[in-house]
Amino acid sequence: MYNNQINMYIMDINMYRVQESAMIPISAEDTWELMRDLDLRPTWDTTVHNVSRDEQFLYYKAPLISGFSWQWTGEYITFEPPTRSAVKMISGSLHRPFASLVGSWILKPQGSETLLTMTTSFEPRLKLPFLPSIMSRRISRIMLESMANLASLAASR
């Protein structure tokens, strides 16, 4: 079950928010472990080519467009296993599409399954009037694709 409606909210004058939800066919604890497995992350999450972490930061290499990629460093602003986490971009490469970026996961147990809600709040780097709408649609599509991949991976375990 996927929420196909694009949920774009203006958070303040410069920030936009996209939120999507999906049911994952395993428990919240197992979903959390699957999502936090950095080796599996690129398998289901279409927003990353790879991700690593140390004691303080997360390091992402993400697809951009036409085979190009960009890199960014994130910092946890919320980390409450196995129900929620949020990461804020603290720096990014020259080709980054965002001036600011925050992503969160909220996992809610639903019997033997998990309702996963992903939220991305962003400010486009370029100040073009049509860009937030285009970026919101792309982010929504990518979130839904990633959650479908995660649900398939979970079902195969």
C-alpha cells in the first residue's frame, strides 16, 4: 500500500517537505535493522550509491542526473531506534542540488508489519520558481520506489 499523492508542504519561506508512507511486511525492529545495514542500503534506497558512517557523521554518495553524482555529509538530529531517525545535511559537494536537506524515517508497528513514513525537507540550491515543484515530484517518486524496493527485500527474507 503506497501513498501516491505528493505531499508537498511549504515549511517556511525557503523549505519544502515531501512525505510518503508504505507498509513493510516485517516488524519495526527487523525493518530498522534492514534499513540501517549499510551494505544493503544501495540495494533498496535509490537515493544513494553508497553510504558510510563514523562515530559522528554519515557520508553519502548520491545520484544526481545523467550518471553524475554528488556527495554530502549528514549528522543525526534525531536517533531513536527502532522508531525514528532524522539526518541533516551539514555539507555537500559543489554539484549538490540542495541548499539545505533533512531526511527522516518514522517506523510504526502495525501488527507483524511496519508503517514506514519517509519525509524529506529541502531548500533548492537554485532559486527558480518552478524548481520546488519539479524536485518535489522527483523526490516523491524516488521515495516510493525506495520503499517498494525495501518492501520487496523484506518480503524475500
